[in-house]
Amino acid sequence: MTRLDDTDARLLRALARDAGQSTAALGQRFGLSQPATWRRIRRLEEAGVIRGRHLKLDAEKLGFGVTVFLGVKLALRGRVSLEDFERAVTAIPEVQTVEHVLGLYDYRLRVVARNLPDFERVLRRRIMTLPGAGEVEANVLLSEERLAGPL
Amino acid sequence: MLDDDDRRLLRYWQAEPSLSQGELAERAGMTTGRATRRIARMQELGVVKGVGVVIDWAALGYAVEVSLRVTLDKTQGNAFDAFMAQARNVPEVIELQTFLGRVDVRLSIIARDMAHYQEIYRNQILMLPHISEIEALMHVARIKTSQGVPL
């Protein structure tokens, strides 16, 4: 487990908001030289604290007006292979995230679609036909906030 | 609003968000100048909101992630606003979403271990106003995390 000092935490917070800033600009903000800033970021990447980068797009402006979260329960009839389900669900382009969870559902999916009819098409043709898919619950996303977390 | 060249740039960019504009231009088969102009325009339009780093909370010692699905007491007129305002103040809440469906609000919570989670749940979450029901989904694994839009 990696421990962060205050400067790491502030750096990480700034990078989560905007990773496009130059290391020189970031360094200036936090009173570090450009190489020192670069080394800190490098260390966070090597430690796996920074898992990667993510392009933030406005899905709505790209014509994808509907985001739906689906809770999927696998059907217990017959033998269900988690690998088969996971492989098939991951291949659906409209499915943005797949999480394996424990509780009321087995999987949580984030699905993006152009509009409700388009969502219905994805649901009927692609989700409901997945190997092992049982009960499905849908909740339409209205708003979303990402918070800084305990940094 | 966007043409095929724009979408091609976005496809490469969302697949590899750490690419420089020069590298992106090369993949998309256009000059750097042309790619830079298109990217600048998409940023102005708000289609591209930027690049952020993805934090791996597990690498920072937060081994537990729980998704709490909350139903609010809607007989209280300000239930949503009051709940959201206070939930934002819980440091371990990293995501806050509102829905149309059976679930009203979903919180993503991270904790160091189950004892820590229990403490957050009892002392902070159950203190939030206007909750009528809570269901917990315990996070087991991330199978797909692209968050990309099918362009």
C-alpha cells in the first residue's frame, strides 16, 4: 500500500480534475520544480495509484442522451458460466462498465444509448439475450457527480 | 456538429487518453495542425471536457468499495437536496448519482476494511436525512471500465 504525503494528495486531486496540465504548471502551483513534479507523478503511476487516464466526454453532446444502470441477476437454471457472461457483456459497445458485485444483483452495468428507443433495442437484442442473464433492473441516470474522495 | 474525422480522433483518443495531439493526428491520418484545430473546437463546444487520471483506491489502502442504493422519503419536499448536500460532505463518498427508477440515489463508498466501512455506515451514512431504504452492493471486481462512447 502506498502512503501519500500532503503534496502527493494535492497533486493527485489536481490530476484527477485535469491531467492535461503541464508538469511545470502543476509544480508552480504546489511549489515544486518541474523535475520533482514529474518524479512524483511517475512514482504514483509506478505504484499503481494512478491506474490510467480517462478522456472525459460529454455523452449527451455526442448524441448519447440516455445512460442507464442495469442490475443483472444471473439465472440459476442450468449451469451458468461467469466467463461466458462476462465475455459476451464486455463485447457490447454500448456497455461502458461492467462490475461484478455481491448482493441483490450479480453484475452492475452502465449502458449508454442515443435515446430510450435505442436503449430498448440494446436491452432486448443484446442484454436480455446474454448467456445466463436472468432478472434485470433498470434505473435511468439523471445526474452524476464525481467527488475528490478522502485525499 | 461532428464529422467523421472528429469521431475518428475521439475513437483513438478515448482508447488511449495519454496520447499527445501529435500521436493522435498520426493515428487518425491527418496533420498535427488539423488535429489540434479539431480538438480545440471540440473543447470549445464542450464535447471534450478534458483528461483526468483514474485513481486506484485499492492501491491507497481502500480495499472495500460498496455501492449504496438509497430510496428517499419523498413526502419531504427537500429530500433530494438535503440528502445530496450532506452526502457530499462524507469524505469516503466518491460518486453520487441520481436516478429515475426504483432507486433514487446511489453512493459509491470506499473504506479501508469492513470495520472501517461499518463505522462510516453507522456514523455517517445512517445519519443522512430522509432515507427510507438502503440496499448495499459489495464491489467484487471490475470487468470492463472503458466508459467510452460507441462512436
